[in-house]
Amino acid sequence: MSKKTALRVKIVANELNRKVAELLKEDGEPSSGIQMRILNFIDRKNHKEEPVYQKDIEHEFDIRRSTASGILQRMEKRQLIERQSCKDDNRLKAIFLTLNGQIKVKENICKLEKFDKQLIQDISEEELETFFNLLEKLSDNCKKIEIGEGRRTT
């Protein structure tokens, strides 16, 4: 039997993304899960008084510059973040949460913690540890795969 591992992982990821988007929907306006994860990342860094730049977000979430830029623009438009020029280099813009962004982080942490508890109900600690180990191995193996120029296109 073919396991189609990558397809199954993609299907589960899509299911989770849809549920999280539904969970975080507000006044009919969906908030993407990645936006909320980025807000949480900025919040953690801001609390440590560490500057956050777009390149940090690209690296942390393994996303392309254009993707990060689009997400940050939407978040700025929704007044969740603001960008401030750095004193040393005007080309660099540090990213900070607005008051609205801070409130949104607190609300969504509560929602996501409840969601996570529901997601892992009836799963033992041992099973979770195995699951996370397997995810790490899948990720490592994926990074090692080289797609050569001789590949077939269909």
C-alpha cells in the first residue's frame, strides 16, 4: 500500500489551517494562522526588548521575502503592527506590536491553547513525543532531498 506521506501531511496541514482560520475569524474578517504566529513571535521578541526585522520573520517561519512582505503589509493595514526606522540604518525597519496587536495576541493565545488541548485529547504523552520526533525526521529528510534537473514533468 502506498502511504503518500507528503500528501497526507499536506491534507492534515490544510485541515489545521482551515480550523485555525475559522477559530480566529473576527467580525467576518479571517485572520490567517501565520499572521497570529507572527504576532506571537513579535510579542515574545518585544518583551525581551529584542528588535524584530522582516528578515527575522522570514527566517523563523521559513517563508520567502515576498510572502513575509505581504503578510506584514496586511497586519500593518489592520493596525496590528507598526514599523519604525532604525537610528543606525534608515533602510531597516523594526517591527513592533500596536496596542491592538498586543490585545489580539492575548485573545488568540487563549483560543489556540484551548484548540491545542482539544486537538491532542486522547493522545498520550508518549504518542505525542513519537509524533514530534517523526515530524522532525520528516523535515530533516525533506531538506536533504535534491530535485535534479533530470526530473520528469507531467
